[in-house]
Amino acid sequence: MAGLEQGNQTLITEFVFRGFGDVYDLQTLLFLLFLMIYILTLVGNAVILALVVTEHCLRTPMYFFLGNLSFLEICYTSTILPRMLASLLNKENGISLNGCFFQFYAFGSFACSECYLLSAMSYDRFLAICKPLHYGGLMNSKVCIQLAAWPWVIGFVANAFTSFLASQLTFCGSNKIDHFFCDYTPLLVLSCSETHTTETAMSIVATVCTVPPFLLTVTSYICIIATILKIPSTTGRKKAFSTCSSHLIVVIMFYGALMTVYLLPKNDVLKDLNKLFSLFYTVLTPLLNPLIYSLRNKDFRVALSKSVNKHMPLLRVQIIRTLF
């Protein structure tokens, strides 16, 4: 154990992730699996981001927010997976206190930002479906930029406070974090100082980061569904619902896994299930998002096809020049 002696206690200077337990025989397989997931996540979200920037047909508020979500997902998953891959490859699960606090801050900030960004996307769909005649005026470029910027501001400001409080805690005794990343519950368990203030502050910030955007998202979709049901034609209802179905699936997956993790009782019986759901919303959701949007969105599929057809001849020319 890495630590410094102070009186009769050993102060921790390094944490060790227990990760998925003593599965040494499966570490190579897990490394390859998570490496593939990370590569696909980066490529999938980067493709969406590139198409939103380059294709004129995707320069609408909905795809502007989708591009922001893809960039956020790249940052979000990059706070977890590189560290996990290094642990599986080198079998070195240690992380310094500063490294742990930075991961805690980055992860919390990106998760909070995603909650508010998803609510901004639901508000955009609410205006498009419930107020189509006023949509162009209400969702102008200035409003889009503000709605995309505020989630980042809220996420990084709110979590700066909790990360500072966490960094003031004293850690002694065991340095083994029973998780695969630095989350607030495992950190509080390991602290040997008074944690009531920090725990209360973290609970308040977690509530601010999840409850208001969740309620805004639910309210938007209640209005959207009510409006869609009033459309007389079946074709019109299907067309209206298709514009928001992908986003609704992403919202359900993200909040479903997130709430399951933080509402499950914190005991030894359910800790492995807790890790499984944590893995879903930290690793799998960023991977599934681009697949959901690309497979269910006709405009995106058309833009992707046009982009591939436009750039493939140039790519073939570059390959031929390189080879010959």
C-alpha cells in the first residue's frame, strides 16, 4: 500500500481499483472487448460529428444538438475506458489521489452535462412538434448556442464544488476502490474523516444535475405524445414520432441505467449488479447512441451515403498514389 505515516495511521497516496474482481484468466478477453468498444465509440461519434459539421442537409437545430452530444460522448467515455484498458493490459490498477479526483470531476461534469443536453434536445423536439409554426423563430442560432453551452457550464461548475470537498477528505486504512472508476460512493466509504458535509453536498449536486433535466425531459415528451395523438392521420403520427423516437430511446437507456445504479441499495449482495449497470451507462450507452441515431434516422443515413460516395473516389486515388 502506498501511503504516508502520520501518527498511528497510514494516509493513502494511491488507490487501487478492484474492478471486476479476480478474473485474471479473462483480462485479455476483457481488454480486447473494451478496446473494440472504445474504438467503435470514438469512430461512431466522430462520424456523426463530422457529418453534422460538413453536410448542409444536417445543419438544423436537431443535428446541431446531436453533434454536441457526440462530442460529449467522446469526452465522457474517454474519462473511463483508457484507464480501464491500461489496468487490464498492465494489471496495474493503481491511480494517484490527484488522478482519482480528476477522473471523479471529469466524469461527474460530463454526466451532468449530458443530462442537461438531453433535456435541451427534448425541448427542441417539443418546439418542432408542438409549435411548428413558431419553431424557426424560437429555435434560432443564438438560442441553439445557449442551450448547447449551458449544460457544459452547469456540469463543470456544479462538480467543481463537490470535487473540491472530496479532495479535502483524508483517506487511511484500505486503499482498494471496489469499482472500475472513481465514483463518489466508493470514495466516501474509504474516507476516515467526517463525510457528512461532503456527502450532503454531493447528494445536492447529484439531485440538481439529474432531477430538473429529467423532469424537463418527461414534461416535453408528455406534451409531444399528447400532440402526436391529436394528429388525425396515421402517416402523420408516424412521421412526427419518428423525429423524436431515437432521442427518446437514448433518454430511456441513459436515465434507466443511471437511476438504477444510484437507487440500488449499497450492500455486498448487489455490488456486482451495481457495477454492471454502471458499465452500461458509462461504456455501452456512448457506443449505442451513434448506432441508434444512424439506424433510425433517414436523413442521417442519406447524408452518410452521400458523404461516402463523395469521398470514396478521393480515398481510392490517395491509396493508389501511396502504393504506386
